Amino acid sequence: MTKRFGETVALDSVDVSVRPGEVYGILGPNGAGKTTLLRIILGLVRPDAGSVSVFGERPGAGAALRRIGSMIETPAFIPGFSGRTNLRVLARACGLSDDHVTNALARVGLADAADRSVKGYSLGMRQRLGVAAALLAKPDVLLLDEPTNGLDPAGVVAMRDLIAGIASEGATVVVSSHVLSEIEHICTRVIVLDAGSVIADADLTDITHGHRNLEEAFFALTTPAADASWTE
């Protein structure tokens, strides 16, 4: 699949397959194409060449979207509404009950703040509310773009545990992040994008083999002299 924005090639002949039940990490420098890839999976952006299949459907098809939860970039909510009311609006639009709202809020640790106005939420709380929105329909696939953005250390650990719990229940989780240590903690397989091209796509253990950690492996891969032979 290829995607261009004017003269800029955002994704260049990307060939990726995400397997059921895995936690799949998308890494890359700023502008590497991480968010564009997630947007294409959701049908928000169309590729210029190639094809994409989500549960055997085209991206954006209702049958596919009903099985996907997502948080792409910074989540937006109605500031004057409470966290609970914001989620109720989304739940009503999806034909979901208040039980889904209550369960999602509890899962991300916002039960005690559910009835407070979102305008009083910290950045980390808004981030967790975004994840709660993505979890409303109990999706088979969860797409998260920088889920730990704005979280304090305790919140980062809680998010890590949440993602691990979702995966343990059989869901597939795709995480885009620049926080390499978090990807190393939660992901089973990693793709590394650089300037829109795939320079690595393999199990985490294969990516980090011969390196002290994922950070060292990442910088080795993304330097001009890096060996691009990591793709399985």
C-alpha cells in the first residue's frame, strides 16, 4: 500500500499483516507514517495504491468498524459535559447501554471522576477517557495512537496493565508510540517505519536480538547505515 500527500510519500509500498490476538507495536520517527497507517485501517484516509482488508472488509465498512475501537491522536470531548455524559453520547450513537459506559470508565480508572466536567480533567485523564471511548463496544481490535501521552508514571503502568488485560481476553491491540520502553513492555511484535517505508517487521525478541534493549535496536535500525534485513 502507498499513500502520498502532494509530493510527500507518507507510506511507500507498505506490506503489513496483523495477526489475531497479538499486541502489535508501530514505531518510527515523527513523520514516519504511523498515524497515517492507523487512519487508513479505519477508512479515514484512502491509499493511493494497493489495498487494505479489515476482517475481510474494506476499511471504513460498517461490518469492520463495529469490531474496532480506536483512539487516534488527542481525543476530543465536549468540555462542559462530564466524562460519563460524553461517553453516553457516543454510546447512544452506537446503540449501546449505560452499562457499557460504566464498565469502560471503571476499566480505565475514571469511575470516581466520571461525573466531573471534562474541562477540569488533566491531559492524562482525557487520554484515559479516550481509551474508555475506544472500549465502549468491547472491540475485537483496539487501535491506540500514543496511549500514554500525558500520563504520569503510575498512569503509564496502569495503561500497560490495561493493554495487557485486553490482549489476554483475546482482542488484538495495535499501539503506535514513541515511548520505546512501553512498546518493549507490552508488544509481542513490532513494525518500524522510517520515511514511510518498513525497515523492520518481526517479533520483538528478533528485533532486540544482539542489543541491550528496544531503544538501542531502534536507533541502530533508523540510522542511515542501518541494515534493513530485519523483516521476516
